Amino acid sequence: MPLFAAAHDKENVLRPEAVEPGVTLAPMTMGREVVEDYRSTGLSLRAHPLAFLRETLNARGYLLCNALRTAANGRRISIAGLVLVRQMPGSAKGVMFVTLEDESANANLIVWPGVFETNRRAILRATMLGCRGNVQSANGVIHLIVEQVVDLSAALKRISDLDTGFRPQSGRGDDAKRGSSGLDSREPKAAEIKPRDIYEPNLHIDTLRLKARNFR
């Protein structure tokens, strides 16, 4: 830098402090790049996180989510995926609807109240779920009626040997209620300004009366 270059201009040489060694950083693995994408933006265009775990999931008997499309009605299968949405509408009488995602497709789950109470902690806290249940297909709508649930969130740590958990952003499932405003009821609201708190000098009642009185 100029400061160091001028520090010893008598001999017209750079001081040792100005000479920095070259640094070569080890390239990130694809898994690490995907994790950093999710950490910064909540998604990745490189690869899906479960693609790195597919071999392990297959060994444990978990099929791809798109297997629901071709599975026979009533067949019992196991699938795994990232938890995108959890919904329990007031009109559902305790039934929870969950949406999972893997590298192949999304899968819609139905969790009856008894199964939900038995697996409450895993269903509500897991980032990645493994589920086993019966396929329900009717009128082009396909669900998995969940019987067993396994929290697979710990497996996501192996994608890039992270010490902390992998936490993708999940949807709230109430977009129909909130609309497209982008407002999140979980975030603190900005201070509401009431009409009585708005003061405009040119709109003060005395000014309006004065102008009206001298309109000529």
C-alpha cells in the first residue's frame, strides 16, 4: 500500500509489512454451497439437500415423494422430506396437514389427532420428517395418511458436516388469509398512526377559517 511504499523511500523498496503472502482457500463442497444458499436466501438452485442423503434414505426404506403419484390406493409406503408447511385449521377438528418436499416433488400428509398427540414433538419441531402411512388417492388428490413419524433433522447436519442445525425457511400455510401483502403476523407491527395524531399546519381549523373569511 502507499503508506508502506513511502515508509522507506530512502532505499526505494517496500517494507516487509507491505508484502502479503498469497492465500488459497479450500473450495467449498457442493453440500456446503447448498447449505450456505439456504442460510442466506432460504433456497438453492444448485441441488436439493435431500439429494445428498438419498443413498442413506433409500437404505432405510424411504421412497421419493413422487412415488405417491404411482402408488396404488391403500398401499403402505414410507417417504421423507423437508417440512414446508404445517396446518391445523380450526374446522379440521384436530387434524393436521403437513407438506413435505424432496428433490422429486412435494407430498401432502394427513395426520389424525391420535397420531399427532403421540408424535407432537417430532411433528412440530422437525425440519426433516420421515413418515410411514397409507396412500389415499381420490379424484386426482393424493395424500399419505400418516401412521408413524420419525424426526430426521439430525441427518441434515451431515450435508456439510455442520455443527449447527440446517433450518430452511418454511411456509406458514395461511397465505389465503393474509393475501399477498407479505405481512407476517408473527413480526412486531409498526406503530399505528391514528388520524387524530396527524398534524398538518395548513389544514388546521383556524387556518381554514381564516382563509374562508378572507376569500375575497
